[in-house]
Amino acid sequence: MAAMLGGLSFFSWRDCALALLAVPVLVLALWPFRHVRSDIPTRRMIALVLILSALPLAYLLPLPLELAAHLPGRAVRLQAAIGELGPGQWTAVSLAADDTWQAWLKFIPGLALFLAVLRLTTPQQKRLLSLILGIVLLQSLWGLAQLSSGLDSWLVFYGADGQNRASGGFANRNHFASLLILGLPLLAVLACSGNWGWQRPAHVGWRTLGVLGFLLVTVALVASRSRAAAGLLIIEGCLFSAWLLRHRRVSPGLLIGGSAAALALTVMLLFAPTQLFSGLELGNADGRLGILQRSLAAALDFFPIGAGPGTFGSLFPGFDTRDTLDKVYVNHAHNDALELLFELGAAGIAVYLAVVAAISLGFWRHAVRRGGDAVQWACALGLFALLVHGWVDYPVRVPLVAMVALTFLGVMLGPASPPRARRAGTHESSTVRPAQPSHPSSRASRTVT
């Protein structure tokens, strides 16, 4: 359902339906199964995430109007309510409680997947990642089919924008590109290693899927004509190539992937020159730099508490002037850090820095340090590209992209492959050493208990 309704739609029931479907997953992820025991760091991480996930609900706590008016940025906005209803009435901490509740519903599916991934075994994680890659490939085919069907095709769910560009099941081509950019490093790992990393022997089927999938996704990114996709494709290509060289994993897959990336860049440059800087006009209400400037001023007005999760679209028009008013509706700040500052204040910046630290840790464990896990590195690379994209757009506000990103974050933060498995899969040999036959029953009992 998330794959079909992953775009930024106007149907409020979409978020409620996804949240209800995610409740069983959330319950199973937190259920204390006897045969599934998490280590102490994982349990601490789960506890911390649950505490942070309750933060949006704190903005729904009721306060007297007179007390709420003393919070930053609320005096003028609540003055009319105090004059009409009296200071004895109550209101929520959030300036748009309905939007905050909707934002909480959007967060539940991603939260459920993140907690579930932390408790899955490695084979189960690989099956889940295979499903995600299937969605990525289907979205790519969907986008290419839109190009061949024309602007009035029934495959374009949210209406054509007058230009023949691939967007898949999304309302915005940049969000379509975000999903594809997330899955591209995993396909590159399959293409280069022929499996989920170099711990196992290469398999022709996995390598073929990786190569063909990589080429398909690259062509779909080109078809989206997204400037962000062009830049992120270059970043991912350079970092992945550097990782292969660092870990001595140079293979024919690298040459194929590099050729595809170079071809995609060449084609994208044909579309970029006339529109590359069009989004930075200060006098246009849709100009990104102008939005960023006004968003920063608005965020500082609510600092350090923030206006409340999900309230940007409702409150930002109040900061427009006669010069910036236009027909374009600005629903997001097009900068994740700035929008978190607007909605959560100091807590939003702390959450953002924590995510940056987690992704940096993934880079250190699986890229800089020797012997990193290939799948976890691919997840870290995809998340890094999404983090960069978040400086000029709002990809994590889209349900499907957010769910995939939190799934990747759970895989990346999981324990790395044991050293024995990594040494067994290095260059000369990919065979796994047999286990010691002594005391199998005692070893099994220690594992179960």
C-alpha cells in the first residue's frame, strides 16, 4: 500500500491506513519473544527511540491559553482566542494540533519497521531488503512506462506537469528519485559481488539482477530529469568507487556501474543548463533561497520550543509578505534541518545531529575501517545521499521514502558481520570454514539461552 500511495497525496486517510497496518508490526517488534533476545546496546537503542518517538505527543499536551501565550511565537497568534474565549480556556502546545497528530501517524510505519529490523536475523533482513529492491525496480519500470504512454496516461496518478518526466507513484519527480537513489547502492553491491557481499560465493542470478537493476534504475533516474538525482548519482558513484578501491573489491561490475553513471550524467546535463539556477530566485515565492531565508526567520520566532511537528505548511503562509505572495503553495521548507528547527526548535536540531552522527558512525564502521559489511555500507551510502538531498528538498516527509530510510537505518545500526565471516570471504577464497565438532550440544544450549 505504501508503494502505491507513496507519493505526496492529498488523501488524509492514507496516513491513517498506513498507521493501522503498521500497528501489528510495531507490537511484534516490541513483543518479548523468548527465542529472540536482543543484546544490551540494541535494547538501549530501542528504549531511546521509543522515548524520542513520544516527542510529537508532548506537543499535544493541553495548556491554559494565558500560559501558552507566553511561549515563543504564540503571543500574537493566541491573543484573539484569549480575547474571545477568555484566559481560562485550554489549548495544545502545538499551534496546529491536527497537523501534529497527522505527523505522528506518518511516523508510526517507519518507527515500526525500524524497531522490527533491529530484532530480525541477518537472513530475514536480506529478504526484507530484497522486497525493497523489488519496489525500487517496479517504481523504475512504472516511471519509464509513463514516458512511453504520454502525458495523459492513466499511469500518472497525480496529474502531469506539462513535461514528459518519470515520477512513478509519486507526485514529485524528486521524491521518485529519492527512492531510487536509496536502492542504487544495494544494486551496485549485487552487481559487483554477485551476492549480498563478499562473504558468500558469487551467484550468476544475483549478479545479473544487480547489473540489470542498476542499469534500469539509472535510466529511470535520467528519465526523471531531476537535478538532485544528477548530483546524488555523481556523489554515490564516487563514494562507492572509492569504497571498492579501499577494500580491494575492483571487479567488472565497477566498470559497468561507472559507465552507466557516466552515461546518465551526460544525458542529464542536456536538460540541466536552462533550469539549473532557476530555483534560486529571491523574488519568486517558489525560489528555494527565498524560502530558506523566510523559513529561518520564522523558525527563530518559535525557538527554542518550536511551533509543533507537522505545522510548517499551516503556519508558514503567515510569514509571507506582499512581495513574496504567489500562486505557489509552499508546504515544506525544502530543508530538513530548517524544518525541524521550525517545528521542534532545539529538540529538532538535536534529533537531526543524532541522525547525522549515526550515519557518520556507519561510514566509519563500514567504509573507513577495514573489513566493513557491504550491505550495511550500501545502506549507509543511500542514507547519506538522502541526507544531502534533504538540504534542498523534503524526501523524509514522503511516507514510502521515510519507511525505506528507517529500514536502512535499522540495518546499518545493527551489529556488523563477525570477523571470521569477513575473513572467510576475502579475495583468495570464499569458502566457509566448518565449525568445530566438539561439544555441539553445549554450544547450542548457550546460543538458545
